[in-house]
Amino acid sequence: MYIIPNLFTASSCFFGILSIVASIGGNYEKAVIYIFISLLLDGLDGRVARMTKTTSAFGIEFDSLADIIAFGAAPAILFYSVVGNSFNKFGILATGIFVVFAAIRLARFNITTQSNEPNVFIGLPLPTAAIALSVWIKIYINYDFAKEFEWIYIVGVIVLSLLMVSNIRYPSFKKINFSQTKFRQFLIISILILSILYLRPIEFFVIATTIYIFYGIIRAVLNLYTIKFKKIDKAN
């Protein structure tokens, strides 16, 4: 039984490799698809391990190493192949920073996961950063107007990298209790989301990931202002 969740992890890593090979070969559409498949498999391995009660220290470390390939190297190579190579050394630097900061993000997550709040992530989750970068690249490929804003992609990669190693808190959906969710509301929302995914899948993920990213930033800024005003009130 311990093999099953690790097979999902291995498959996630393998599809990350497939994405890298596709990016190098210029098959950018496939590269994006493979990253999404890696995301699906990565989401399944932990859930299968918990369902079968086969969680292990080896599985946790293996999952992190696989994530470096699937969500660190794969989207970074995709970015460099499509946009980053136009910026020479600066493009290489942005690509490298994304991968290095992804590794730091995972290392910090592994040593702090037991002490942190279960309903939040400290820093932007690596899979979210990977999907955000992938769908941004897909927009660049699909829409000509995006090619006029290549510098925004460089800035975006740096911002994603910094957010991963920041202390900004992002909501975690792993602890949602579906038994307490109202069935009718959940069904309606699910149908609407699936409908949008059917019509505009990439645009949906662009909007969803961008809102999630800015939610954390805005929340952090508001918290800073709240703390500042409390200190001023106490001083007065």
C-alpha cells in the first residue's frame, strides 16, 4: 500500500520532465498541459496516502523533490523558452531565482508544517505559483497583445519568487469540511465553475490565480495598517 501514493508522486515528477522536454522542443501547449497533469497527480498522492494511512517521512521528502521538478524547473524552463530568452542574462537570472526560491519554499514548508496554522500557507504555495506562471505563458502564446508586455512577465516571475519565500499568509483549502457545506450552494457554484472551465479554461485559471495572489498581498497590507493604527491608538 505504501507504493501507491509514491507512484502518484513519481508520475507527477515524470510529467514535470515531459513538460521540460516539450518546452525545449517548442511544444509549449503540451508543456502547459503536462504541468496541469502534474498538479492533479500531486494533489492525489497526499490524499491517497491519508486515505490508505500510508503517510511516511520518505513520502513527504519524495513529494518535495518531485515538486521541485514539476512546479519549479518545469514552469521555469517554459518561461525561459517562451519569454526569458529574449532578455539574455536577466532572463536566465529570473528563471534561476524562481527555481531556487521554489526550493527554499519547500524546505521551509517541510520544517514548519507542524507548527503553522492548518488553514493557511506561509508564503505563496509553489503549485499555485507554477500554475500562475504556466497560464500567463499560455496567454502570451494565444494573444498577440501580450507580446508587447514581455517585461511584465519578467517582473511577474520575480514577484512570484518573492511571494513564495515571503511571510504573507494565503488560505489553504485542504481543511475545508465539505460535510458542513450547503449542498445546493456547493452544487450551483461547482456547475458555474465547470461551465466557465469548459468555455474559457485558461482565462479562468489566469483570473483565479491572479485573484488568489493579490488576495494575500492585499490582506497583508491591510493587516499592517491595522497593526499600525492599533499602536497609534495605544500611544494616544
